[in-house]
Amino acid sequence: MSASADTGQLNDTLNARLATIHAEIKAWFPFINRISVALYDTDTDVLKTFINSSDDGSPLDHYEAKLGAVPSLEVLAAQRAPRTINDLAVLSAGDSVHTSRILEQGYLSSHTVPIVHNEQFHGFVFFNASERGYFTDTVVYKLGVYAQLVGLLCITEFNAIHTLQAAVKTAREISQYRDEETGSHLIRMSNISRIIALEMAQSHDLTDEFIEFLFHFAPLHDIGKIAIPDSILLKEGAFSDTERAIMETHVPKGVEIVEKLIHGFKMESMPKIEMLKNIVLAHHEALDGSGYPQGLKGAEIPLEARIVAVADVFDALTSARPYKKAWSNDEAFAFLNAKTSTIFDPECVAALARRRDQVEAIQKRFQEDVFG
């Protein structure tokens, strides 16, 4: 399997679909210059940019904010009601980064629609126009169908991912699978993966879509361990050569499980599905070629796998296990730095270190196993 491009253009289909919808809307309403989606993460109360289509470039990439810190949007989320502002100048006195960037881009009016499915709030669809007073009752009425379409597009894709995650969780429970990968670990390492990707977004041209799918796929990295016998999986001491060889088969078995799940749930067209396969297959590769199963080197290893590898090992080191105490963050960073250029991508390690404050916030928030 070849490495994915660092440009973040791996099956970038949701942005492409949104652009198609935007083009159709502009045939009717030519001054609607931007459509964007922000997703809400209930675990962290964070609203984060996801996909967008705009005429002159996006004013907001890799942007996030606590929903509770944006009272106007928090009200919309609670009320499940759309909002129209036909003169954005009324917001110019505020100190919102989101508002200031929108105004700087020349947008003069907006229409915001909460994404709600099964009574659960998932985020917002934003429409912006370059004319004041553009969102008349007629325009808003006709946009209603498109807002629902965009929201459903996002919900459908992430429901598919959640189905995969639920299937894996069920398989673990049925097989009485036990491992150090608690629910808390998976949540922390997925958030840490996202933190690393955000820090590297500008240098590697990573889209918000790439980062969001990475966040959701990261917890599935070791699903092949379901197929490893407990006598090996739970062993606290060093592996024999035979045991290590069996343990390493969790990677190809993980890819096999992913393929079966994708086929069984008809997910072949899911955006960025190759990213999931890359993460499962390559997160144990090493930069110097000493990793497994393919012995890939350097940039041959997909970026998403390099990111997940750093996030996974960092959280494993800093987590207590029945057979070891948790390392301090300083000790974990020292270990990662010592292994850069041989095992771990130095850019990923440096990116993690630069956002240490965010990592520590995640560690504090998710100390306990949320799955009990």
C-alpha cells in the first residue's frame, strides 16, 4: 500500500460534494459565496471547522472554539433553530475571531442552521453572502432543503464510522478481549492525534476534513488484537521470538477485519477509507525501516500512520498499567525524542511538544475510563 500524500488530498470527497452543492445553489443565488460546516464534539464541548466551499478561499481553517464560549451559537444549538443576520456589521464590535475573519473576507450577511439528527446536535451549516439583506424569507425557505442535505451528508458518513467503532467494541466484548487499550486511552490518543495533525496542518497542507477523519479513525488502529490469544496479548514479560511473531500478526489481521467490515457494511465509498487502512497497516512501521509488517522507510509510511504512532506511544507511556507506573510527560517526551529519525517522525514529535498544554488538558479531562 502506498503512502498517502501529505497534502491531505486523500479521497477528499466530502469537500468535493459540498462544492457541487454550492455550485447548484449559486445558480439560484449567486451572492452566496460560502457554505461551511462546523462539527460539535460532545466529549470536549468543542466546535471545530470541517468542510467548506467558498469563492475566495476559506476565512476559517483549522479553527475551533468551545461552544460554551460562543453564547449566540450555544443558544442556537439549544433551541435547534436557524438564525439569519442580514447585516454582519452589527457584530463588528465583538471580539470573536470567527466573526472578525468572516467580516475581513467581505461577507455581509449570514444564515446558520443547526445540524440535528435523532434529537442530537451535531454542528452547524453556515451560509454567507457578500450582500447585505440577502437572506430574505424566500431565500431562507429554499436554502432549507440544501441545509438538510449538507447536514445529512455529514451525519451519514460519521454514522458509518460509528458503526465500525461499535462493531469493533462489540467484537471485543463477545471475545472477552482484554487489553491495555481502555476507552480512556482510545479517546486520549485520538484527541492527541488530532492535536498533532492541527499543528502540522499548515506545513503539510492538511484539510480540516483530513484531520477530522484521522480523529475518528485513530481509535481503530489496533483492531487486529481481537484475533491475538490472551496468553500473548496479556503477557507482562518479554515475548519469545515465536510470541512476538504471533503478536505482530495483529496488523495484517486488523487490515483483514477492516476489509470485511467495509464490505459487510457497504462502506466502500466512505470518504478517506484508505486512511483507515493506512493507519491499521502502518502504525508499527519505523522511519529507519525496522518496523513491521512491510519495513517501510521515511515518507513511505503514510503521514496519518506516523501521527497515530506518536500519539499512541505517548499516551501508552504516560498511562498506568497493571505492570507499570505511568511515566511523566517529561520522560515520555525524552523517549520519543531519543527515538526520532529511527522510529518516530521528528516532525510529529515536535508538533506534539509544541502543543503540550493542549495535551495536558486532554489528559486531565479523560483520566478515567469513560466506558467503565
